Amino acid sequence: MGPMPRKTAQILAAAFGLALAVLYVIPSVEASPAIPQALSALKPDHAPKPVPAATFVDAQGHPVNFTAFKGHVVILNLWATWCAPCVRELPDVAKLAAALGPGKVTVVAVNAGHDDAAKTADFLKAHGAANLAVYRDPDLSLLTAFGSQGLPFSVVIDAQGREIARASGPMKWDDPAAIAYFKALGSRAAS
């Protein structure tokens, strides 16, 4: 067989050049960090969807919704004073919030009960979670909107306001791998 025609060689060279551009010049899409074993109850949503428009209240009784956190990764943790697993994990949630500090990841721990703001704040303080902001869901609108069947219940919301993962049951929030996972999500939100 003779030499390759010039036109065929040019087409192959152009195709090779295009392949190199795709592989090396065009930035790759960053994959989500792997969920660590400490957060094994956290199930990713491979088709992120906008979070419900439900509201909850802050310590002053003002309504809050998730648009207030736009641009931040939100770790929503629904708990109640009567829920033993919730009470056991509250100090871990508080340690996670402290480890993350101010930045692109916000821990929003919401008391899904009928307690007032003062009782909620006292409860958080008594259970090693005084650094968590006081949020309440006295009408259980978040539980209903997210379709939760029990507590504790957690949702991870990306910086665009979409649910990217959820968990039913307690987790080891302050595990070093869990903290690193959420820091990685925050770094992605910042870029």
C-alpha cells in the first residue's frame, strides 16, 4: 500500500490536534469529592434539584428560607429535643461547624419541634452545641417539604440552592474525613 494521501493526513492531524485540545486545554469538570465512611448515611442525588421553598424561623422569630444562604454550601440538620440520636449527634454537628468556621459552608441546625427560641438556645448550650445558631421549625414545614419520615434528617445543599445529598439517621459529623469532605465542597463553591 502506498503513502497516505495528503488530504487524509491533514484530516488525521486536525483530529489529533482537536483531541489534544479537549484533553489538555479545555478545563475538565471537577468530580464531586467522595463521601467518606463517617457520612455513610449520606446518599448523593445524581440529579440535583432545587430545594423546596419552605421557611423556618431564626432566634428572633423572623422567617428564613434557603435563598438567604445562596452562594454557600448548606448542611441542613433537622433535630429535636426529644430525639435521642439527634441529641447524641448535636455536639458533633457543633464541632463540624466550628471546624469549618466562617466561609463557603454553613451549618444550619434546625430544631424541628415546638420549643421556643430561649428553650432551644438553652438546650443547645446544655448539650455542647452553643456555637450553633438558633433555628426552629415549629410548623414542621421543612420535614414535610423534604418528605422526611424521621429525625435526625440532613440535607446538603449546593451553592446554587440545589439538594445534592440527604441522610436519615445520625452520622459522625466531626470525623476528620467528614470535615475534609465539606471543606472540599466549600472550595468548589468558592471557585
